[in-house]
Amino acid sequence: MFILNVSYSKNPVEVEPHIKAHGEWVGRYLKEGVFLFAGPKKSGLGGVIAVQSIAKDRLTQILAEDSYVQADVADYQVVDFDCKATQSTLEALKLA
């Protein structure tokens, strides 16, 4: 599983034109089941995305499709980890 910590690398005014396409990109991979959840940071300067366990090269390909990456307006910190403990309602994350 991966946690993606997305941080704007440019002024929010420069990011704004890319938000709609970024949201569509997130929605596509949520619908496909690759992304498990996503949302903006309360600061308004980025977001967080959880990704099921996939090959790292596949993740790299998916990230290259993001409008934020293509416009070079955000940086991604990729954290690769194994989910070993959850609340009972989130047991499926251990398999993701």
C-alpha cells in the first residue's frame, strides 16, 4: 500500500487551472479501485491519497498522468508500507 502526500510546489494561483483535471484523474483511479481514498489537506496546499498495493512502476505511470505532475505544480512524497492493523470496519485495507 502507498500513501501519497501531495504538496503544492507553486503558488495556489498557479495550481488552480489544474485542479479540475487532477480531480478527474483521482476519480478515475478511485472508480477503478486503485486509489482507496483521497482528500485535500486542511491547509489547502495539497492532499493525501491512499493507493492499494501495486507495482511501483505502475504507480509511477499513474502519477505521470496527473495534471499536477504534468504542470510541475506539486510534489509527491510516496510512502510504501504494509497495513497490518486497522479498526474492524477497515479490515479490507490489510489486503489492499
